[in-house]
Amino acid sequence: MSIGNTRRATTLLTFIANDVTTATKTGSAVDLQDYEGDIALSLDAEAGGSGITYAVKLTESDTSGGTYTDVSGAAFTTTTANTALVEQLVVNSDETKRFIKCVVTVAGGTGAGAVSVLGLAAPKYG
């Protein structure tokens, strides 16, 4: 499959929009009802400043406004202080609950850095 076919066969999902992150944040719920199979997620975290670390994980729920719990095995490597990180994580939408949120936990010293989490997913009825 060419990269052009891959682009047409997948949908870009925003779990955490690129933004300067100074405190813990939770992204909006992403509804996976119309997707199937693996979702490739990409974390792009800028160096956060003196002592700042980012722990980024996925949570899931059966309903958009329901109680969210951690998705097993769906956490990125926690960034080390004042170090940028780009990392990929794959989750199978067929093995998760319908709604997914991304949570960024900020810890450590002072400062801020930009963080984003995007995903590529295959539509069920493409």
C-alpha cells in the first residue's frame, strides 16, 4: 500500500491538541464507534522546563460522560526532566471501550512545554 492509500484509508484523531501544558489536563472524549482495529497514537512533548515531566496515558469508558479507567498497557514513557519526547503507541479499538480520553499529568519543577497526542484510525466503513 502506498502512503497515499494509507492517508485515504485512515482518519486523523486529536486526543490532545497541541498546546502549552502547565498543569494536568484531560482531552475530550474520542468516540471509537466508527473505527476498527489498531489506532496508532503519536505523542509529541516539548522539553517542559526545569524538573517538569509529563506522564501521558489513555483512559476509557462505555459512555462519553461516564467514569473513565486506565486502558491496560496504554501509557507513553514518562518524559524525563527538561527533555523532549516523540513516541508512538498502538491500541486496538476492538479491545477498548467506546470512548477514549488522553490524560497528561504534569509533575516536577517549574516551566511549560507544548504537548500533543494524535492518532490514525481506520474507519469501519471506508
